[in-house]
Amino acid sequence: MTTTEKLSRYVLPTYGRFSIAPIRGEGVWLWDSSGARYLDFCCGIAVCALGQSHPRLTAALSHQAGLLLHCSNLYEIPQQADLAELIVERCVSLPGKMFFSNSGAEANDGLIKLARRFGLATPNKNGDARYEIITFTKSFHGRTLGSMAATGQDKIKEGFSPLLPGFVHVPYNDALAVKEAINHNTAAVLLEPIQGEGGVHVAEPDFLLAVKRLCEDHDLLFLLDEVQCGFGRSGNMMGWRSIVPAIEPDAISWAKGMGGGFPIGGFWVSDRLLGDDTTPLSSVLGPGSHGSTYGGNPFACTASHAVLTEILDHHLPANAAEREQQIRREIASWNHPAITQIRGLGLMLGIGLRTELLNAPDGTSPAIHLCTKLMANGLLVPPAGPDTIRFLPPLNLSHEEADHGLSILRATLDELA
């Protein structure tokens, strides 16, 4: 029985899969079960920040596997303490505390719970707990019931009503819409500095500054979802600092590239004081309020520490920014009729498509049609909606590897358009 047949028989059909079965990887390259080699500009959708089989990550995991894979959060975990220190001191560089989960959706559920607890600690004028969170159209925060309700895309919510209440969706990059949506029940604003699944849209600097001011004026939490854009992918360790370095969030969620391929997520909460000037925000989720069986275990934290240390030690955010400029310059020089624009920052780039030129068959989106053709030509990229493909290669991508991927893209577009 083939892999395709086994998946069809034994696995729920929740994914639309491309017909490739990777079995081995090295750096930016993947090999499938037939022996074909692919340049991987998908990286598990921005997960494999160092590419495949990176020596530092492989060595760290091999060593830790012989010591201790898991222990309960009922006990002290040194690897968790070390990772939290690294993130707070060298990545966020603001006073705060960490919680570790297993995925981005879990991390965003943690932010939702934080907002609810904050709203309880800082009620409205009637004495009622505030609970509403303003999020944005085209956002994506996950597929749990909480993170799905926060997401501003109706297509992922179909068939799951009633949804968790308490979310108001407004247009992205529209500060006036945020202002008009604030009411006596509002507790927080949650946004992606760079929207990934929604088509790779970057928050405008004035928008971020205006939302931060609104949060300060109305005593709201300013929450950032950096699950896809965080830890170097945007050209800075923190995605928001690639846009407006000076602002300070109240909490941030991460996952994806955080573990380089090993499942781990987490969120940071600021130590800033609440209105009474005695209670830190980071204390509102106390003992018993939140937890995870696997989150922050020794193996996961060892993986993440190795990945983030490699990113920091080798200045990979700067490399991401350099490769972005290389990619932008090269594509601009083509003046290709099938490309409308490039959106994004660093190595989180969305390439907009003039869909009518791609001759996609009926029932197939132009972006998926192009992804399929690129795969046949040796380049793996994911779509982001019907008219956008994404470049999400490893942060240590070389100049030559970027050139090779671009040459495949151009040849494939010429073939289709």
C-alpha cells in the first residue's frame, strides 16, 4: 500500500496535500521517496528556521535524548529556565515572564486567557469584567476553538458554531476602525505585525503606533501574534521591531521557527504594572490558571535554545534582511507580467500574482496551480490565499541558494504565462 493510500485509509482528510513525500533533508534541500531533490522555500511553513538536519540542533537533541526527554511542570526544569532567560534577556529585551506551550494556537489561547484575567482585574465602570478582544480581518491565530474565534477569516470557521464570544474583527491597518470598535467591554487588541496566512500583509508604522496609543488611553492590552514572523524571520529577532522599534507590547506569542522543527510554542507577558501600581501584568495568570503537560519539557526547550542561540550568534536576522533585498531586486529586474507586487519583510515574503495569466484549471486556485508547477520544477513554496505564494526559506539561506530559487520561479512563470 502506498503512502497516499495509507493516508486516505487511516488519516482524517483535514489537509489538501501536494503529491510529494519528503524522507530526508539537509540544509535548504529536501529529498522525496522517489529520490527527487527540492529546494525548500516552505520550511514547514516558516518552521525550519535553520533548514534541515542542522548540526547544532541535531547535536543538542541527540545529547538531551540520552539524558531526559520529559518531566512534569510540577518540578523545576533547568532547560526551561535557561530558555526563558534567553528569550527575555536577548530576544525581547524587556522585563517579563514566559509560558511554554506546544504550538502557536495554544500560545494564542494563552493570550486570550491573559486578556480575560486582565479584564477581571481591571473591570469597567459598572464593575463588570471586560472580555472583548479586537482582532483583524484576514488574520490567522490558530484552529483551536479560542484561536479560531479570534481569527478574522470566515472560511476556517464554517461548521463550528457557536463560536467563543468576545471577538470584534475590524480592517487591518485601519486605526480609526479600532478606535470606533472600543467599548466598555474591550480588554485587548490582538494583531500580527505581519499577517501570514492572510496574504503576507505588513502593519504600517503609523497604524502600530496609533493602536498602541489607543491601548494606553483605554487601558487595553496590546497583544502581538508573532507565531510566523518572530525570532528573526522579519529581519529582526522581534517582528514588530522590524516596523516600529520603539513600542512595547504587553504580551507576545510565538511558535513555528522557535524550535526549528521540534514542536514548541510560548508567550511572553510584560512585568509592567496594572493601574493599581502594585500588581505586575505577568502575575495575573497565577498557579492553577494555565498549564500544559508537555509544554516547556526538557527536550523541547533544548531544541529551542539551540535554534535561538544559533540565530543570535550568527546574526541570521541580518542575513534574512540581506536576502530580502536580493530577492526584491532580482524580481523587480524581471518586470514580469505575472507578478503584481512583493509584500512582507525579511524572509517572510508574499509574491502577488496576476491570476488571469497563470491559466489555472477550473477548481484550482492560481496560487496552488503555480505551487504545483514549481514543485515539479524543484522548488517548494506554500500559497497564501488564491493570488499569493510565499517565500519562507531558512534564515541561513545563501546568496547562491536564493538565486537558484529565483531562477526556478522565473522559468516557471515564463512557462505558465
